[in-house]
Amino acid sequence: MRLILLGPPGAGKGTQAKRLQEHYGILQLSTGDMLRAEVAANSEIGKQAKAVMDAGALVSDAILVQMIGERIDYADCNHGFILDGFPRTLPQAAALDALLEAHGQPLDAVIEMRVSDAELVERIAGRFTCSRCGTLYNDTLKPTAIPGVCDVCGSTDFVRRDDDNRDVVTQRLAAYNLQTAPLLPHYDAHRKLYRVDGMADIGTVTEQIMAILNGLQEAQPDTAVAQN
Ligand code: AMP
């Protein structure tokens, strides 16, 4: 199964990708995580990407296309993958179409996660992660049960992303609306686009996505239509 989770920053793509990865055993490929790893390693790509990411803008298509092209060649992607954060521009989508065609691996679905701008800002500005186990929290929407202690692993070390603040989030939303939203008609025209209500609680969103995927397993590929 090859999926794209498409939606603005804070829509819950990472959270849902992890749940789907666990359920279906297919790999989450997060380009944001890959870039943050490059930044942490202080690699050439990381050095180029850091300032762009901190400003809430998009890193160059050439870097992203090469990164994803190399990654999907790994054997662990043979059974499929969940793209989280890629593609984000029309040139990236075109490059992905060509890559998948060359691999003989058609895309199964693009799931759009819809969330209002006000909710997105609230979600992102308060977001933090356990540095040991990666569990995501939010100051107001999902705090730890005991302040400063991870509910899952008990660690007291947390990290906040440099770009998860109110100023940068505005830029990230603008980049989404300008450069990524045009992908919606692209995938709709290819009859790959499905929509879920990203405002619902985490479990309900997962159920909505699984219902689409289960339906797809039975349907003919050419019956795929956007859901509202
Ligand atoms: P994310 O973790 O998906 O929110 O990504 C964090 C940042 O990484 C974005 O704001 C961009 O600066 C950069 N980034 C991630 N994926 C892409 C992509 N597909 N194209 C361009 N920039 C990206």
C-alpha cells in the first residue's frame, strides 16, 4: 500500500502515519524527520535546509526529490510506505509520479486531512515531544498527566521543534496554501484523493482513514473518488 497523507502543518499527519504504520506494518516516510536528522548531523543538506526550515519556508525540490527517490529504493519500502510531508509542491508531485511509474508501484490513495487554521496554530504552538519515546504532547490539548513526566516511558526530557512557534507557523501555513494546496486538484484529477475530518479526535480520524483503505481493497482502482 502506497499512501500520501496531505494536510497543513499540525493536521496530524505524523500522528496518523505512526498509527497506520503500526496497524498495517508499512513504513512512515517523514521528510520533515529526515531533514531534521540531516540538520542534527550537520550534513551539507542539513546546513542548507536549517535556515529555510527555521523561516517556515520549503526546502528545494531538488533536495527533496533526491532524498525520497533514494529512500523508496530501500528494501523496507517494497511493501509500501506512507508519505508524510511529501510531496509539498507540484514539481515534487510530478517527480513522485515518475518515480512510482518507473518502479511499477502505483499510488493507492492520497488522504487529505482538513483542520481549521485557528486549530492548527493552537496545536503547533503548544506541541512538544518526549525525547526518549517520541510521544507527542500539547500544552493545552494533550498535556502529560503528571507535569514534566512522559505518560508512556516516564522520561522527563522533552523537545520542542524550533519551527513550532506562532511566528513561524504563519509562514508554514502560507507555504501550504500557496505551494501544497494545488496538489489537491492534481490528485483529484487522478481520482486518488480522499478527505477526512482532521478536527475529529485521533482515534476517529484513524477509523476514517482505515475505512477508506479497507474500501479501496475491495474497489476497482478506477472507482476511487474524493470523499467528503
Ligand atoms: P514537517 O515536519 O513536515 O512539518 O516539515 C518541517 C519543515 O521541513 C518544513 O516546514 C519545510 O521547511 C521542510 N520540509 C519537509 N518536507 C518538505 C518537502 N516535501 N518539501 C520542502 N520542504 C520540506
